[in-house]
Amino acid sequence: MESIYLDHAATTPIHPTVIDLMTSEMTQTFGNPSSIHTFGRQAHRKLEDIRQVIAASLEVKPHEIIFNSGGTEGDNTAIIETALSRQSQGKHLITTVIEHPAVLETMKYLDGLGFDITYLPVDKKGMLSVAAVKDALREDTILVSVMYGNNEIGNLMPIKEIGELLKTHPAIFHTDAVQAYGSERILPHGLGIDLLSISAHKINGPKGVGFLYKNDEISLPSLLHGGEQEEKRRAGTENLTGIAGMGRAVEMLTTNEKERRHEKYINYQKIILTQLDEAKIRYQINGHPEKKLAHILNLRFPDIASDLLLMHLDLQGVAISTGSACTAGTVEPSHVLEAMYGKNHSAIKESVRISFGLGNDDDQIYRFVTILINTIQKMQA
């Protein structure tokens, strides 16, 4: 039985080309980038070359890229350090109720320190109103943090409109773009984004590495204290092997490749929905049907318990999920679906997330939906 992995929103397999490069880097470029001898200078040059590659993908300056351990560190750095360094100007922060736990838990931490947090709601399709952001802004608002694309339902947030709104307000604009970077063309300067968090493991790169984009026009203290790496912006010896793998993964994310993936994933969605319709399986799409990431499809199957469905599919070699991997292994319901439907709505326990990526093809998707249909029919019987 060949396994079918459809949980790429949780993490992605490392691309073989990335693995080859990282293996080579571990043996050839092992010096500390901060050392002044030949081995260190070689490592430093490699580090700066990769910084340029990543900066080019966002059309920003290389100096605006800070290497770190991934999205969680990026979110924590952006939010905590903005709050602590600007609290003399105000203590009001704005975010949404459907953010990743790396943002929500960080906001909760700051709330305990006396900061005033506004959590903006979303509608039944999971969309955020720009008017709500405008209404929430105050003179003492110092940060607005809104994710680029939601990791559970795939919705794209109105980032451009929020950026326009903040042009006339001194608040810093942060976005968690971990789920969107691999498929969307993101240009922070044009969108008014000041801080942007990324994880390599969402784009077929290694785990434990990522970067934070920081607009050169704003100051941001380091979250970690120690050495003077990353120009004193992030202490700790850089994970050069991981950064090299991330750089190669980014190099493969050309505009044409993103467009190719988008078209392919939209086709996967069509295959699944068409087959479900033909089999007369009842379902509902969670989230906005159009303003969304192509690789995420969140479906509700009425009267089908999602945890049991996942268990049956797992036994047949199929991997999907009920939501964020950061809440896996718990009985906590999806905070995203709760925000959309209300805490006691039946959709919360009847919904699953299907997400596409490297290794999937049409044949796999047809086999998956056949297994899905058969499983649902047996559960209904």
C-alpha cells in the first residue's frame, strides 16, 4: 500500500536537491561565519550569497533579511520586541482571532505584561474586514499583526489594503507569511509590510530554520542576547547548513514555478470536489472559495466525526489533518472554525484539512478521493 501524504500545510518533505546541497555543505563549508580565518570567511561569503537570494525573492535589500530558527521565533521577535521597544508610544496591539498559535500565544504573553490586545473577528467565510482594522486603530496602537494566508482554511487576508491603511498611521505592520510564501508573490515594500516571518520547512526546505524580514526604516532589538551575529540582530551561530538548504528551496520557487503549482493544486481541488459530487457525498467548503491559497482545501462532512475519519484514513495510508499541526495531539477544537461558526457549531468536529505539495500527482489525488468516498460511505452505513 503506497502512502498518500496530503498534510503539506503542516510540513513539507525536503526536496532531494535541497538534501544533496545540505549534505555537500556539511562537509565543505563547516566554518563559523564569525571566524576571521579562511574557513570562517568562506562560510560568511556563503551566508551572504544566500541572503541575497532570499532578499531577491521579496525584492528587498539583503540587509533586511535576518536568519533565525523559523516562523515561531520570527513571530515572537517581531511582536515582543516591537511591543517592548515602543511601549512609551502606546501599549495597544491589534491582531485577529484566527492567527497561528505563535502569534496568539505571544499576544497572550504580552497581555500578561499589561499590553492591551484587540482580537479582530472574521465572518463565516473566515474573512477579515479592513473596516474592522480601521475602527480598531487608536493613537496608542503600536503594532498590527495579521497573517498573510491562514494555515487551516487557506484564506488570504487583505494585506495590501491594511498596508495602505497604515501608511497614515505610525503602527508597525507585521505578517506571518509562513503558509503563503511558497505560493504567493509577496513584495513587502509595495505592500507596506514592516516585518514578515518565514519557515523553511513549509517550502520543501529543512526544519529549524527560517528568516525575518525587517524593513530597514524601523529599529527592532534582538530577542536573543549573546554574540553579535546577524549584525547584533539575532545572537547565536548561524545554522549555515540549514540556511543553505533554505536558500536552495527559495531558488526553486521561481514565479513560473509558483504559477505551475497554483494551477496544479487548483486542479487537485476540482478533482476532489467533482468526485465527491458524483458520489453524492454531502460536504461544505470551509473558508472563502476564491480568496485563498491553492494548496489548502478545508472540507466539512456533516455527521462524520473528523477524528474518526482521520483514523480510518491513516489506517489506509492516507495523511490529512483537522487543522494546525501546532495543536496536534490535543483535544482542543480548531480556534479558526470556532471564530467562523461559534464554539458549539457541529462543523468544528466534522471538518478536515487537505493540503497539497511535492510528491502529489493526479493519480494520487484520484486514489485518495476514492478511499475518502469509500470510507465516508462505510461510516455512514
